[in-house]
Amino acid sequence: MTLVALTDVSFAYRAVPVLERIDLALGGGSFTGIVGPSGSGKTTLLRLVLGNAAPTSGTVERAPGVRIGYVPQVETVDWSFPVTVAEVVLLARRQRRFAVRPDAGERAAVLAVLDRLGIADLADRHIRALSGGQQQRVFVARALLGDPQLLVLDEPTSGVDVRTRHEILHLLGELHDDGLAVVLSTHDLNGIAAHCPTLVCLNRVITGVGPPLEVLTPEVLEATYGAPMEVLEHAGMPVVLDRPRHAHHP
């Protein structure tokens, strides 16, 4: 089942084209990584999927009643706000309510989703006191509280070390294995190649879409990033180098 479908979608901001002629379908059970340079339109594409932006032209169709969870860039969060892990997750339930205390059912739901992500023991910890990987899990937990069919993540591996990056992507892989559709944006070509069955290369237009081995080619990457790149194969997966190995350096 297709959850969200973009057909011939273009988006402009103050008459400046951001996305052009985008065709993309996100199906139930899909796991899609969107890669491209800064300013390529990745975040705008996610906003269109979420319904937080309307296309300038083309159509965005969502399955009736589809439930979508959103995980923002952790770097956009105000970490000085005095709030615990459980309270952050509970905010997902409270957007339209002003009850003072969570009821037993809400507390149980929060603890269940924290337990699913392996951070139930952090429920009363201040979010500021967490590691980068733990912080990311908290916001995934918040998004999961509404039992989404599609999880949308904006740069979930940004600003974390290699170990944490793999931990986050492994977690998303487990959620996908449980039946959740996942779409994420990232700068991290090599980290994503080992985890996402489908890649979308984007630079205002879609320059390539498909499995990593088919999409991460020198031709597609140059069209996406505007610079030559070399691709090696290691353990059956593509590995992208920032520049050709044989490039001449003065």
C-alpha cells in the first residue's frame, strides 16, 4: 500500500525553485534514504511528505487516515528547557490537551515505548544529561507514541560519532523489520548505504532512485553533488570516496 505519493511535484520559495518535477512513492514497509548536498531540498521534500508545506505544482496524496511520526533534527532542539525524557515523549500526546498530570494509561504508554527503544531506565533523566544517541532515541520514542505507519526523520545521524550513527541506523532497521515504513534525510552516504534498501539522490531534481548498488555510481553522484567521486565496493556494498583516488593534487 502506498502511504504517501508525490507526483510531478515542484516547490519554489519566493519564486526560487527548491524542488522540480519530483515523483516519489513511499509504500508501507519501505525504508528510504534521501541523500544530497546542503540546500538540495531534502528538508523541503520531507515537509511535503508530512503536509507541512504545499507544492507549488503537482500533487501530494496520502492514504486515508495515514499516521505519520516525525523526528526533527536534534540540533534544532532547545536542550536548556527543564524537561525529563518521559515528559518529552508525553508532549506528543499533549499537543491538543492541557491536562496537568498524565493518567495511568498515558504513563504506561510512555514507559512501553521507552522500553521498546531500550531507554526505560532514563525516563526521569533530564534530556540535557543524555548522550547523542540517547537523545535521538527519545525523539524517536515521541514519534512512535502515536503508533505511526510512516516515520519521517530529518538528518537523524547529523552531529553524532560513527558508533552512534550506526546505532541509530540499526535501531531504525529494527523498527522497519517490525513493519514500520521509514524515510530519512542524511548527508551520510556511506552510513546510509549499508542500511537503506532504497536511496533517493536529490539536488533539486531526483538524480537517481533505487538500491544503493544501482544508485551510488560516479555518474549519479556527480549529477547530485556537482563534483567527481569514486565508488568502491566493499563486502557487497558501495563505498563513496570524496574525490577520485587518482586525482592530482599540486
